[in-house]
Amino acid sequence: MLSWNEQKEQIKNLLAHHSDTKNKDSLNLKNQINLLQKEIEEIKKSNEKNVSNILISCEAQINMLKDREVFNLKQMNSTEEKFRSYKEEKDRTITLLKEEIKNLKKNFQVLNKVGKI
């Protein structure tokens, strides 16, 4: 049988060993937490970079759409201007043709009168 002092020493040794194991486990957990925190930071940075790239891409697409819209508006304005120009030309031509018809009628009437004399 062990004496009280020997038992006490054994308990101290067991507690010291248990404390060392506990400290090692605690240190391992702290290291794992640190590694996870680093991974989280890297993931955050990666996500921020991805979001930034997506925003840049969206802005570029928006700008391209705006450019297309401006181009389409310019084309539409040009087409409208051509249409206006053709309409004005058509109206001038119709007016000239009406005047020519009036002149032809007058000339025809004059020729009819001359022919009756």
C-alpha cells in the first residue's frame, strides 16, 4: 500500500500530466481557430474581389447598352431626318407638278382659242 505522501505525489503527477494535455489541447484549438480565421479572411478578400469584378463587369455592360442606345437614337434621328427630307421633297415635287398642270391647262386653253380663230 502506498503512503499518503506517495499517493499525494501520484495525484500531483496525474494533475500535472492532465494539465499539460489540457494546455496542449487548448493550444491546438487556438491554432485551429487562428487557421480558420485566416481562411475566413482570405475568403472575404476573395469574395470582395469577385464582387468588385462583377460590379466592374456590370458597369461595362451598362455602358455598352448606353452606347448602343445612343447609337440607335442617332440612327433613328438620322432616319427621321431623311424621312422629313424625302417628305419635303415629295411636297415640293407635288407643288411643282400642280403648277405644271395649271400651266399646261392654260397653254391648252390658249391653243384651243388659237385653233378656233
